[in-house]
Amino acid sequence: MSKKKMVVAYSGGLHTSVIVKWLSNKYDAEIITVTGNLGQKGEMEGLEEKAKGTGAAKSYIVDLKEEFLTDYVWKALKAGALYEGEYPLACSIGRPLLAKLMVDIAIKEGADTIVHGCTRKGNDQVRFEVGINSLA
């Protein structure tokens, strides 16, 4: 029987770093971290080394800025997608693209599990899980 493969949404923060090690130990799984760059700055530096240092077998860091702007941000702005009519839904509109990235990498790697760190009571959990389940 082959080892489980898990694709983990990875920010490099405390929670995602701990979960990489925990999943690897708990399930004796090969962990593949995935980070989508939607335009964040300093948070991207040293991520691959950090992911591998906490037990990831592979680490994908993908520049999604162009696709995010073209296919998500501009369309949302044109549609007037504002939270409570006041500010753009930048974080929430990025979640479907990140879910798509995770599914694409899970398929490419033959992974059997996709992991995200969203809480059970947040809208991000719904955004990730609906996206992931609709694509794979």
C-alpha cells in the first residue's frame, strides 16, 4: 500500500507549520504544501525552506497574481462586489482560485487528501470546501 499524500494550504504561519508536522506524524503521510501568491509581499520569503523544515516532502509556491487580477478582481469590481457596500472582497474572492490551485496540484501529485486551516465557523471554510468539492 502506498503512503497517503496530503496537499496542505500553506501560509508559513504558526498553524500551517504545526499542521504539516502533525499530519506527517499522525498519518505517516507525504505532505505537499501549496501556497498561492495573490500579491502578498514579505510573507513569501523563505516559505519553501520553512515548509520542508517542518516536514513537507514538496512545496509548491505559485504566482497567481495575473490570473487573480484578470479572472477574479476585475470581474468582481465590475460586478460591484463590495462587502456591506463599502470595500472590495479581496480575500474572499481569492479563495476559489486557491482551491483550484490545490485541486490541480492534488491531481498532479496523486494526493488523496486536501487540507486547509479554515475554522468551522468561518465563510472561508465554505469557500474552500465548495470549491474543492466542485472541482474534485
